[in-house]
Amino acid sequence: MNNKGKGILALLGVAAGAFAFWKYKNMSPEEKQRLKDKANETGRKIREKVEDVEETISEKYDQLKSSAKKEAKDLTN
């Protein structure tokens, strides 16, 4: 992407950030709390998914390690 395209994207990003800031500042306290609750809920769901993925990867790693040890043992016998 050329510099002109990057500059336009950067400008759009700054504009979107400024709009979001303005929108947040003009929210009622109840709307702000709903937004915070939604962000916290989303964060909790992401953490749960990460834990699930870590557990699955750990299980697969242990299976592969056991399988490799078995294969190495079979090859030496």
C-alpha cells in the first residue's frame, strides 16, 4: 500500500477514535454502565475461550510427546 493510502487509513482511524470519544462523553451514566458491562462480559468470554484453547493445546502436546516416546522406544527395540 502506498503512503497516500496509509495516510487516509490513519486519518480515518483518528476520526473514528474522535467520534467514539465524543459519543462516549455524551452517553448517559446508564448507557456507560451498559457499555462497561458488555466489555467486561466480552473479556470474560475471551478469557474462557483462551483457557479452553490452552487446555486443548496442552492435551495435544502431551499426546504427541507420549506418542513420540513410544515410537522412539519401539525403534530402539
